[in-house]
Amino acid sequence: MNQSDPLVAGQNRPANALAAARQRAHALIAKSHPATVQACFARMGDLPQTSPLRPTEIGLIMVRGRVGGDGQRFNLGELPVARAAVRIDGGAVGVGYVAGRDHDHAEMAALADAMIQSDNWREQLEDVVLAPLAAELAIRKTTNARKAAATKVDFFTMVRTRAEK
């Protein structure tokens, strides 16, 4: 990999800020519950006019795993995924993928992707939709970590020696 490559060796960081913003927005919406995302978009009031580039679709992707995290790959199973593509007024095109079969969730992800690319909508999307979703996900992550920590078992090993006879 050379230094001009978007993913510089050893770093999973996109080369430019817009790509990073799009990835962050998509991750927040995809990981959030659809009702929470819908409520955040409802708080925005006026949304840009959208036109679908293709009908929202549901398909399957193959989920792969590795033995021990670094061993040989194997097919774990199939995961349903909803995909949407929209264009907002102003010309920005957004694409959204979410796990599951929820058409509306995929369309909201696509809308957010298009809005994050638009100078007219980016700041409002960040303040009204993405920031609350990030806060809610951080709380959920902390809660899950506390629950997991409460069930942690610390094992220790005692070394026993036999007295020689």
C-alpha cells in the first residue's frame, strides 16, 4: 500500500473528512433502533424533498467469520439487509444499508447519507439527528459494559507443590 492510498497501511481511517462523516452518520443510524432514528428526524421539521433512485430492496449477504479471529475463514450464515438509494433536492445522492428488513430504516440511512453531503443540511443533521443518536448509543454501550462486568468471573491458578517423600 502506498501513502496516497485512502486507507494508509495499518489505519482504517478514510483519507478525507467527508468520507469519515458519511461513515459516522451511516454507522450511527444503522446501529440505532429505527423508532429512535424516526423520532430524531421528526424533530428536524422540514426535510429535503427526496426522489428514489431505485426501489428499496431487501437482499441477503453472507456473514463470514474466522476461527480464533485470525484463522481460516468460514461462512457463518446469511443476514437480511435492506438497501435504499435517494437523491435530495440539490443533487446529493445517498445510499443506505441496514441489517434487517426495515425499508423505512434503510431510507432514513440513505436520506442521512445524502444530507451529510449537502452543505445546506449537514450542520442541522449533525445537531438534531446524529448527536442525539451518538449520545444514546454511548449510554447503551456503557450500560451493556456494566452488565457484562457484573457477570465477570476472575479465575486464578494456585500452584501446588507436593512435599517430597
